[in-house]
Amino acid sequence: MPDTSASTSRFPRWPGRSEATRITGLLRKEAVGGILLVVAAAIAIVWANSPVSEAYFGLRDFRIGYEPWHLDLTLGTWAADGLLAVFFFLVGLELKREVVAGDLRKFSTAIVPITAAVGGVAVPALIYTAIVWSEPSLRTGWAIPTATDIAFAVAVLALVGSHLPTPLRVFLLTLAVVDDLIAILIIAVFYTAEIAILPLVISVAVIAVYGFLAQRYRTLFREKAFAAWLILLPLGFVAWAFLHASGIHATIAGVALAFTIPVRPGKSEPSATAGLAEEFEHRFRPLSAGFAVPVFAFFAAGVAVGGVEGIIRAATDPVTIGIVVGLVLGKPIGIVLSVRLLTWVTRVRLDPALKWIDLIGVGLLAGIGFTVSLLIAELSFGAESLHGDDAKIAIMIASLLASILASCVLVARNRQYRRIALAETVDEDGDGTPDVYQSPSRSS
């Protein structure tokens, strides 16, 4: 086995100050979103199991919309198909930025998170399928334990990882972006039953117009927020509505629209100018993290457990077992094993600032599968089936277990890195007292 301390191609590369600042800001915002998500889900669970639970389910199932456009939907469906499109729009923007100007633009920095994401999807899916294999009707849920909730995971990391090295944070964010892309492809390919061609063609045409305008008038939309709201937003809604009518899950429209947004500034603009994609991230992230995702979690997480009998049923359901084992064990095994295999068969190495125990902590953290897992659970079993309810219970239990286990590992590692930071303290003025803490550049 090759020496993993030496490297010819390392990941992640130590980011510059501007990249670190962007990641820190992203972590802060995502942490807030993760907390709101958990609060919304907790309210839904308590309400759905309270004496006034009928009010919750009545609200979730209340229908509103225009039927001729196939938009006579329940509030729960509006949240899953509509509000989550905003979340996936942000995912698309992040993915395009990573591909065009981030860690995914070069093979040497992209290969590790891509490999980790693929392993983190494949192993949980195989574990779930093996557990439910004797019941073919349950195999449709194979993709439920494959997703990572970036907002929830980053919220945990922000709380327990004040001294963890920046490359570890970069790895988690890049891994989550690739993981989201795989989840998007799974939804588009495996959870689309029938496709209506005409609405799909119209949706693609509208997306093309949206992209042309975003590229042609990028300066206008960046400098004048109202122009984007008045021009691009209506076009985006039309593209979403026709994609919904086509039979493809409408959240895919958010990703498709995001891919048309330019990342770099125009030729006539200073190179230091923020691109339209970055500007849109800044504008839309509060809407996604503060409203869209928490509202979806509120409508998706409300499950009537059904007392002791319901708990016993859920605990013995193969769906529950498959999801919990897939997320809590399958995710870290898939991520760590796939990266380990990569370092064995290629010359790619981890950044020397990281240890394999750090990767295990991130692998456990990736087992927090909330938002996208809840969405796939509804697509797999329906919003009102018993297996669908058990799947949601399993997702919440697994996410809680994964966050606890990851915290145990990362808190211990954070202590180690904090000691390193103290040991590397620089006394700049020579008065014998600590002045500046340097970021840890090596692991213990």
C-alpha cells in the first residue's frame, strides 16, 4: 500500500482567504437554516401527535391552485414541488460555481469528493436493498438513504467544529454539492413515471429564454434586483409549471434554471466583480434557508406515530431498518471506503492537514439525510402510506443518531486541533502573552 502521507495530487487544497471567507459565511447561513429546519420538523411531529392533529393534517392536505394548469395541489405538495424548487435552485448555483470556479473545476481536486459522494450513495442504497429484498414492493425506497442534508449537517459542524481545519469544511461542502447532484439525477431518472412531451418542450424553451436573458443582461440583473424579480422570476415560474405538467418532478426546474446563470462577470466588467450566480446565491439563500426548506420540513415531517403499537410497527418495518442502517452505517462506510480505495489504486492523496478519523467524522455527518430524503420518501411510497410514515420516522431517527455520533468524533478532533492552535500561538509583540492564533496546518 502506498504511503498516504506523501502526495502528488492532494485534496483538498488549502483555500485562499477569499474562498475561506466565502465558506465561513456559507457555513453561518446554512447553520441558521439547519436550526430552523429542525425546529419546523419538531413542531410538525408534536402537532401531528397532539389532540389537535386533525388541524395539522387538514392544513397539509388543503388544496389550492388552478386545475386547468394541473396546479390544484395540496399545501404539502406545493411545499415539496414548489418551495423545494427554490432550494434546488441554490443547489444548482452552488454546483455550477464549483464546476466553473471552485474545487470541481480540476480533476485533481474534484476526484476525491466525487468518489466519496458516489460511495456514499452506492453503499447505503445496497444496504437498504439487501434488507428489504424479500419484499419487492419496498425496493422502490432504495434511494431514500442516499441523500445528505447540507443545511442540517453544516449546522452540526458549525456548532462542534470551531477549530477543525478549513479543508475538512471544504470537503464536506463539496461532497454535499456532488451528493445533491446525484440525488437530482436519481429523482429525474428513477421517479418519473410518464413524460408529457409538449409541456416538457415548452419548459425547455422557456428555460432557454431565461438563460439567454440572464447571460445577455447579467449586469442589469446583478445591479437591479427588481429587474430579476420582474423578468426572470415570472419566466422561472412558467418553466416550473410546464415541467410539473410534463410529469418530471418540478424541483428539477430549479436546477435547470440555475445552470443557465453566469458565474463569471461580463467581459466589460472588472474581474473582481461578483458574478450573477454569486449575487443570486446572496439574494435567494435567506428565502431558501429561512422559509422554503423549513416550510417543506413542517409539512413533510408530520407523522402520526400511533402510540406504542405504531412505534413497534415502525421499529420492525424493513423500511425503517434499511434507512437507519443505510444512513448511519452505510454513509460513512461508503465515503471512507471509496476514498481509501482511491488512494490505494491511484496517486491521489488527502491533504496532509487531515487524518482518516476526520473523514470518518464527516462520513457520519453525511448520514444526516433530511430534506431530500423526506422528498424521496414521499416519491417512493406516497405521502399517506404506512411505509411512507415509517420511512419519515426512520429518516429522523437516523439523522439524530448520525448527528450524535458525528459530534462525538468531531468534538474530540476539535479538541485536538484546538490544542495545536494554542501550541502554534504567535507572540508578535514579545510581551509574553498570546496575540494571534494560527489555523492548524497539520493534524495530530
